[in-house]
Amino acid sequence: MEQFLNEISVNTKGEGFIDITSNINNWIKEKNIIQGILVISTKHTSCSLIINENADPRVLEDLSNYMKSIVPERSFKPINGKGDIQEYLHSEEGVDDMPAHIRTTLTSTNLSLSINNSRLDLGTWQAIYLWEHRYSRNIRKINLHSICEAEKTINSCSKDNLSSVMVKTNASKLNKIVMSNQNQTESFQNDSLNTNLDLLVDRIHDIASLQEELE
């Protein structure tokens, strides 16, 4: 099993929704993750993460309007309609600030999802949204932590592209190590520096264990 822990940034343009599904799927592919669990978290208290409809934008519009109706600006009344209007105590950062904190509390700041076949395991009509609750532009930090099975880069190399790996890791040196492991005692001449790809493919696991020595 492997673990990956990274942070991505999302630029928001004020209150609203940003579909971050493709951002996360791209990150999964970059890390060569095949299958596992992914925890997605925001590092803020005035935006949230949700999973919802990815087809009809009116769904998101209705969500926004409903949230504004139950968490108004400046002040609020008890839900049952009885009692006095109360103003927010925390109001120094603007009329949208305290409502943003409440809306974040009513939704979520983290999600846990499965990864399957190098993609988030979502339904056909599902997407992950960063829900910005502030009116101003912001740069939001999202934490991605995956415990997973990841494909090793060296294991994914075929015969056709193995030569490019050899260039990066000094092909002649690799060849000498492989030949040494085979207990071959003949001396190396200049013309023996050409890499025997078939031999390297057969012994690729030995090479991988010596990777640190080659760097």
C-alpha cells in the first residue's frame, strides 16, 4: 500500500460552486493511483465541499437560494418564527462572513471517497463541488490524502520505452550491475556498453532494488 498527501489550490470568484472533480481525477492519474481511499478536506471555515447534481445547473442555483433563505445576512430569527431577531456578534469582516461560517457548518469540509480504476468512484450524475460562501475572490487550499495501491513507474515500462529509462539512469552502469548479478566475469569493452534490453527486462526487479545506488 502507498500513501500520498498533497495540497491543491482552487481560485474562487465569489459565492458559488466550482466543480473540482476533474482536478482531483487529474491528481489521481499523476500519482498513478489504481485503487484506494481518498480523503478530501478544505483548510478553511467559510467554504465547503459537497457532492451533487452535475447536469442541470438549476439544482445548484436552488441550493444556493435555499441556503441563503435559512442563513440570512446580518441577523436571524428562530426557525419556528417565535422570538426576537438576533444580530450576529461576529460581524467585523463583512455581512457575508458569519453567514459563511454557518453555511460551512451546515454542509461539510471533508469528503471520503473510493478510487477505482484510477478515477473517483462517483455516480453518473455526481460531481464534487467547492462551495464558496464568501462574496470576495479567494484562493482555497484543498488537502488530498490517499491510502491506495499505486502503479510503480518502473513496472509500467514496456520494452519499447525501456530505452528512455536507461538514458535517465545511465544504461551502461545498469548493464554492468546486471551482468555482475549474473556472475559474469568477462571484462567490459567499449562495444559492450550497448544495453541488452531482453536481459534488463528479465532482471528489472533486481535493477529496481538498486535504484538508490544508481542515483
